[in-house]
Amino acid sequence: MKAAQLVGVSRRTIYNWLASGKLDYLRTAGGSVRIFVDSLWRDPACSGEHAAPTSAVVSSLSALGS
């Protein structure tokens, strides 16, 4: 997964961040997840503030392990 490689964390960490709302993402009609690059480097102190994502999507994940 490209997002995990870019940030230097495991896939599981990315999944946890998605589940907790720490990353902005889109879910496609096919069930894949697209993560916005700018949410990977967001300041943790601003975690409650969600600006509209403006940068490219970095990663595509198939279903989020239910």
C-alpha cells in the first residue's frame, strides 16, 4: 500500500487511522478506498478540523477487512 510506504507505517496503522477518522478518504462504487495525500501529513493538533481535501489521491485499498 503506497500510503503506508509514504508515511513509514504498517498497513494496519493506515486501517486504524481510517477507522478512527484521522485520514480523509473516498470509498469508490467498487468498495476500494482512496486516501487523500494531504490527510497523511495533517497536524495531529488539528485532528478535529477537516478542511476539504485538495490534493491527489495516493492509495487504493480493496475492502477494509471487515
